[in-house]
Amino acid sequence: MSQVPNIRLNNGVQIPQFGFGVFQIEPARTAEVVRTALEAGYRHIDTAQGYGNEEGVGQALRESGLARDEVFVTTKLINDRHGHDEAISALDESLQKLGLDHVDLYLIHWPRPRADRYVETWRAFEKILSDGKARSIGVSNFQVPHLERLAAETGTVPAVNQIELHPWLAQRELQAYHREHGIATEAWSPIGKGGDLLADERVVALAEKYGRSPAQIVLRWHIQQDNIVFPKSVTPSRIRENIDVFDFELSADDIATIDELDSGTRLGPDPDTFG
Ligand SMILES: NC(=O)c1ccc[n+]([C@@H]2O[C@H](COP(=O)([O-])OP(=O)(O)OC[C@H]3O[C@@H](n4cnc5c(N)ncnc54)[C@H](OP(=O)(O)O)[C@@H]3O)[C@@H](O)[C@H]2O)c1
């Protein structure tokens, strides 16, 4: 079993730094794939209402025999349910699908600034937190102005901001804001969706140097800067390989080499316009 460290969120809740993402895993396959991840030692699952596979996640959790407090479960509010009452009823539906009475982390999936309802939605999240339906609440894909607005208009700092983050998009400005305000950084598409990033000659050279795979090198880069990651895979050997990154360390020079890959390249949508 891996030795995944916990990170302490700003409300004291502990989150395993390494988890398993289930975006684009077909609903019918999700229970089997998540079971494989739990058997490989993952204790943190990142799903979303919009992924359509919360039922499969819940089934795998029940079949694993693990106690509820042994697995950290995150889900997210779908874009068309922004609003106070909408958010509360959406979480109730997610909980029913997951077969849980609370999640460990609930996120606003995208800010949708043009709809301009994320502050009202965040007030519902504050109620969700005080009602115990989520142990912690956060946001995803929020930019600095969106975070500043939450800080100015509400009393609760998000526990996390889950953002696209990998060596091609290092998000330095947002990361600095997070550090300053006690917001943990969660990195989505941490290995760049498994594409060309892993074939970059500098990543491949480091993989050869450390006797690891390119994905493990990139994941280790995240771990050493305190990012929370949850790579997705439906391939059992990759599921096991990805979490096996806690017995080696990249040197400062090699971290710097990966830092040089930052080109501001997004693989996903622009949060200022999406949704
Ligand atoms: N908040 C958001 O808006 C948002 C957006 C996107 C993602 N996310 C979250 O972040 C999680 C991870 O992001 P992601 O799924 O977009 O991308 P990712 O984890 O960076 O990459 C997943 C892709 O990489 C492949 N892969 C996995 N391990 C590999 C390895 N060791 N070597 C080579 N290829 C490998 C997978 O293929 P196989 O499956 O075929 O093995 C899959 O195609 C998601 O599942 C979701 O939980 C959140």
C-alpha cells in the first residue's frame, strides 16, 4: 500500500494528497474501475454530478467494505444548477446516487461568471457545510477575481480551488493567491490527459534518469509542490503505477527543468467563458 500524505485544509479537514479521478469513465464501468483503484490503495475519489457516474462510485465504495471515514469523496455541482435552492437539491441528488449522507468535499464545478450566480451558490454551500452534508466546501476553475469576490461578499474562504494544472500550465499567479489565502490547490488533468506532455523529451529523459515512467515524473513534480492530484485511468497497470510515487524524490534542478515547460497551454475550457 502507498504512503499517501494528508494535506490539512483550512477548516482542519485532512485530505489525501493523491486520489483517483473518474471524469470520462463510462457509468457502466465505473464501479469496477474504482474498485481497482481502492484495491491499489487510493483513498480519495474525485467525481462530479456532470460525470454521470456517481452511482458507480457509490457502488464501489459499498462493495469495498471500507469504512466511510477511510475514503475521501469529492463531488461537484453541475453548471445548470447554480442558485441557492438549486445547489442544495443538486447535492441531495448526488448524495442519493452515491448512497452517502455526506461528502468530504463539495465543489462549484465552474464559476460561470456570465450567469453571475456563483456568490448566491456559495451561500448555499455555506449552509451545506453547516448542515453537515459536506465536511468541506470549495470551488473549481475559479480565477483570482472570482475568488476575490467570494472573499469580499461572503465569510467563507474555499477550502480548495480545483484548477487545470500540469507542467504546460503551471498557474503561478493563481497558486500565489491560494498560498496567500490558505486555499489548497487541486490539479486537474495533472498528467496533461496522458498526451504529448508525457512524450516531451525532457520528461522522457527524467523518466530514464529516475527509472520511472513519464507519468510518475510529472505526478512527483506535483507532489513536491503540495498540489493535490487525482489522475484518471481505466487501465489497471496505470492505476497502480500512478500512485507509486512516494519512494523517490526529484532534485531541485530536475523540478526546475519541468518548471521550464510552462507555456500557458490550456487543454480544457477557459473558465472566464465556459458554461
Ligand atoms: N474540475 C474540472 O473542471 C475538471 C476537469 C477535468 C478533470 N477533472 C478531474 O481531474 C481528473 C484527472 O484529469 P483528466 O482525467 O482530465 O486527465 P489526466 O488524469 O491528466 O489524464 C488521463 C488520461 O491519461 C491516461 N493515463 C493515465 N495514466 C497514464 C500513464 N501512467 N501513462 C500514460 N497515460 C496515462 C488515461 O488513459 P487510460 O484511462 O486509457 O489509462 C487518460 O486518457 C479527472 O478524472 C477529474 O476527476 C476535473
